[in-house]
Amino acid sequence: MDFKLEICCADLPSLRAAVAGGAHRIELCQALEMDGLTPSAGMIEMAVNSGITVHVLIRPRRGDFVYSEDEVDCMIYDIQMARKLGAQGVVIGALTPEGNVDLQACHRMVEAAGKEMHITFHRAFDVCRNPQEALLEIYALGCDRVLTSGQAASAEKGIGLLKELVAKTKSFEPREGCGVRGSDFHVMPGAGVTPQNAARIIKETGATEIHGSLRKNGHTDAVMVREVISRVSSAVG
């Protein structure tokens, strides 16, 4: 089974380490102490020029995922910026005050990304009211994947729900008019991923992608990146 390792990078040393370690893709952000915010245009351009696939986090502030109209407008501008700078994807998410997917806001963001960009729905999913219903709505929006810990403190602790969600995607019907997003849809475990647990998470959930920051001394560590790739590859063949 082929799998993809996505590394969350919030600074340039982490970007370099992810590339050196052989990561398949990065989620680019800044301010991880705030759980990640939209990176600068300079960071996006440098990441794109590094040669790795770049998905840009679109999140204008820390806190909840219930956004005002002005904040959604800001996210639309940031998506357009990432698109112009050559990023291959964006990472989005918005909820209503009731804990449902904000379909109107997310539809606007998907439209702004256009058909050529990949779209991940981020861990706003982990605080949504009904994960099974939200998964269907996110798929119907045209997203490629959802990043989730299975609504638990870590992906390892959320294996039960993650397995259910991965299984549910097997019944999804092919989509028309989604450009690069096509019919494939991935549940991507993330949160607390380490070289020691990555293979178990992949094997027990049936996921084909996994997400982590794999940091040492505050930055992504290339050795840890290589170790995750090696251990998962050995475990799943």
C-alpha cells in the first residue's frame, strides 16, 4: 500500500527538514503555539520553491472556528494569495455556532480555491457536533480529505472513530466536476503522531495518509520524518 506522510511546518527550518526527510507533502502554517495560523506570502513562496507539495493553512486567528463574514472574506483573499503563489492546496474549515459544518462559508472557500487546488478540511472537524454527518457534508463540498484525530486527544486515542470514518469513505460515490479532487477522499489521522505509533495508526484505521509535525527542539526533525516513512512502509508493505 502506498501511503503519504504530510508534515505540519510552521517555520523554514521545519520546511527544510521535511524536504530532507522525504515527506510527501507539507501543511504550511505559522504560530503553532496558537494551533497554527495562515503563513506569510514569503513563507508560501519559499515553500513552493522548495519542490515539495505545499498545502497552506487558511486560519486568520486563534480560537474557535465560527467566523464572521469579514473573517471569511479575509480567508478568501488568503486562498487567492496561496493560489497565485503556486501552492497546490489549501487547508480550510468553518463551523456554525451549533457545531455543524458552515456550508456557506466553506462553499465560498472551495470556490475560491478553484478546480486545480486540493482542499483539506482541518481539525475543526474534531469539535463538530456529528462527525458522521460532517464527513458526508465535507465530501459533498468537494474536499479531498479531512484531517482529524478522531475527535480524541490524539490520533492514537481516536483510532476507533478514525477506523469508522475510513470505512465510511469506501461507500462514497464518484463526484463530477471536482477537477483534481475527483472521487478519491481521504481521512487523514493527525495529532500526536510519532515514529513509535504511526504504523499502528495506519494499520488499525486503514488510512493511507498521516499527518504530524515530528518536532525535536521546537522544529521538525528530518531523522524522525525518515523513521516514520521507514516504519510505516515496513508495516504495510
